[in-house]
Amino acid sequence: MKWETLVQYKWGMMTPEFIILGVATILSLIDLFMPRGKDRRLLAWFAFVGVAIAFVSVIGLLPAKTASILYDTFRLDAFAKAFKLLLLAGAALVLLLALDYKPKEGIKYRGEFYYLFLTALLGAMMMTSSGDLITLFVGLELLSVSSYILAGLRKTYRLSNESAMKYVINGGISTAMTLFGMSYVFGLTGSTNLKKIAVQLSTLTDGGQQYLLALAFLILFVGLSFKLASVPFHMWAPDVYQGAPTPVTAFLSVVSKTAGFVIVLRLFITIFAAAPSHGKDPSSMLLSMQDYIAFLAGATMIIGNTIALKQRNVKRLFAYSSIAHAGYVLVGFAAMSWVMVDSIWFYFVAYLLMNLGAFAILQVISDQSGSEDISHFAGLYKRNPFMAMTMGIFLLSLAGIPGTAGFIGKVNIFLGAFMTEPAHYVLAAIMIATTVVSYVYYFGLFTQIFFRATAEHEPIKLPLGVTIVVIVCAVGTILFGIIPSLAYNFLDQFQHFGDFLQ
């Protein structure tokens, strides 16, 4: 590529990515040359400032029109901007959690956490803007490989080693299947560019090739379902969530899961929405696959919520809760209504706030008690009324009680199931039933906090970083629950999500 051509690109579109890459590089060098006994927590603030600057740069790019560079492999559209804001906000809050994370055995490799975390974030951000199968896959692997290492960061803790091993094995299977599905798409079209693939597939009328494309759809969906932790590809999530450091678990449950749905939306809406389902039938292949997606959504909601009922370890409880919430989001994807992307985006806003807030409080209690058993939440209202009150808010939002962001998120997805013809009545009914089932374990934890006595009466103190996370998440959960239009209007004043299909 000539230098003249290189400098003509609008590199300003990649400003957030360049900032994260630069900060991660600087952090790795600082950590390399810092004295061994020096406290690495200062690096957390450096990483936090870098993420905050990247967040501001995305806000600065909001008015920009849809554009692409590097032969349409990197796209800046409303879809990318919206999800980058989510990823960066979640990453900033996780960094504040990591600042005050103090497991009993300590973390010798705390410095590595911060720059590996940023490389994982960079991979997720690249996925939001990818317009090519290769860049999508590279972003996915950058996120995945960094996550494998982060999960096993507590090297002297057996469960952390076990979680990293299981994550690597299941992640490897997921990667192989995803790449196998992509190879079918490339073989049928001769291109890795998503827009070119969509154009090629829109004219695909041969029955044999359509069969191969349907097979590619199923293989891709199975491969990416591992990333979403949807049933029956969820088996890794409880063990990984339990063994990984709490900030890593929070990252996997929010930021990584959001990135997983980003690649699903990018791939399937862009590619398979354009392909005919049968012969010259004008109906979309994506629409013809609704029943398969709906089945997985229903199974994910049922199994996630049912198994969560028997959990005593709060991390495992939230792992199955996360599986169930993946099912709720899949309902929005299966319905494929005209508000699909908007409702999924808002759901992740709500999920980020309520889940990170809950993990922040869990981290403090588990660090102090050395255990994640539900019994350690008993009598929390006496030991720290502020923690008890905010944890109650997060649990109410996770359960979908009115007045919280979680309720609005579920209502949007629920109503989306009725906006298509035919309406998805069975899926909506399963969503209601499983939400009611979730009340049992959410309010079981709620009962421990407010209605169970405790033998320990020592007050619990919140560190600064955790306090900031809890306040931000609690305020956001209530604010978006009462005035959800704030989230929608913020983005609608610039442009609509639908432009990422153009």
C-alpha cells in the first residue's frame, strides 16, 4: 500500500481503539520496569483514565456520518458507536472493582491484569466496527485469549486454574466451529467482506448451495453460542465464573457477553438477512431460522433459571442468572422485530448496571469472609445498610420489578415478541414463566440480606472504587427504570441503528 493512500484514510474513526492500544502498551512497559515489590494498583487508575478518554472520544464521534476505511473492513456506524459506549462504560467500572480486589492469597500478577484487560476490551471494540470476517475473527480471538489468561490469574488458587482450563477447552471448540462456519460462507461467496457477502448471497438460488448456507448458519450459531453461554453450550460458565477473580467474572458476565451478541448481530443480520431461504423464495434465510433460535432461547431461559434455584455459591448463582439473561436477549433476536437492536442495546445497558453493581457488593463480602456462600449475606442490612439497600435495588432490577431498568429492558423485549406476524406467543409465555421462577432465587438472596440474623456483627466498609461503582450502578438502575427515554433519546438525536445495514 502506498504512503499517499495510507495517509488519506480517516484514521480519526479509530481514535478510541488507538487510545486503548496505546494505554495497554504503556502499561505493559511500566509493569515490566517497575520494581517487583511496588504496588501495581496505581496502574488501575492509569487504565481507568485511558478508558475514560476513549469513552469521551466515542461521544465526540457520535455526530459523524457512517463511514468505513481499510477497504470496508472497519466501519463506524451508529451500531458500533452505541455498543462501544456500553463496552467502555462497563470496562471503566470493572477497573474500579479490580482496584480494590483483595483475595486472601493475594495476586502476584496484578500488573498483568490491567493490560490484558485492555487488550480484551480492544478485541471487543474491534468486533463492533468490523465489516469483514477476518477482522471479526481477530477481534473475537483477541478478546478470548486475553479472557483465558485473566480467568486463571489467581495462580495459587485451584478453582482459578480449573476455570482457566475449562474456559480454554470450551473456547477452543467454539473458535473451531465459528471458523468452520465462516469457511463455508467464504467458500460460497469468495469474499470475506460482509457487504460483498450479503450482495452475493442475495442472488443465491441454487438449492444445494442454500443447503450449505443453512448449514453454515447453524455451525456459526453453535460456535457463537459458546460465547453467549446459551443452552446447551453453557456448561463452562458456572465453573469459570466461580473460579475466576471477581472483577474478571464481572467482565465476562457483562462486557464479554455484550461482545458476543455484537458479533451475532453483525454476522447474522448483515449476511443471512439478505439470503433467500429456498430457491427464489423472497423470504429471508434469517427469518426461516427463527424457530431454531427461539428453541434455544426458550431452553436457555428454562434451564438457566431452574438450575439457579439450587445454588448456594453466589457466583454460581449469578452464572446461571447470566445464562437466563442470555435467553431473554435471544428472545429479542428470535422475534426479529423492527425494534430488535434498540431493545437489545437497552437491555445490555440495564444488565451492565444491575450486574456490575451486584458483583461489586459480592466482591467486598467474599474478600472479607473468604467465601461466596449465600449465608454470608445474612444480616447485611445491620452490618452496612447502604450495601443492603443498593444490593436490594440490583436484585429487584435483575428480577424485573417495575421502577428499575431491568423491568424496562424485559418489557421492551417482551413487547418485541408481539410486533411480528405471526407473534411469538409461546416464547413470550416462557419468558414470563421463567421470570417468575427467577423471583425464588433473587428474593432468596433478598431474604438473607434483610430477614436473616447473622453471627457476625462487624461493620463492612466499602473501598473507594467499589463505592463509586455501587453508586453509579444504583443511580443508573433507578434513573433508566423511571426515565428510559434518556437512553434512547441520547442516541436517536444522532442517527438510527439501522444504518449499519446500509
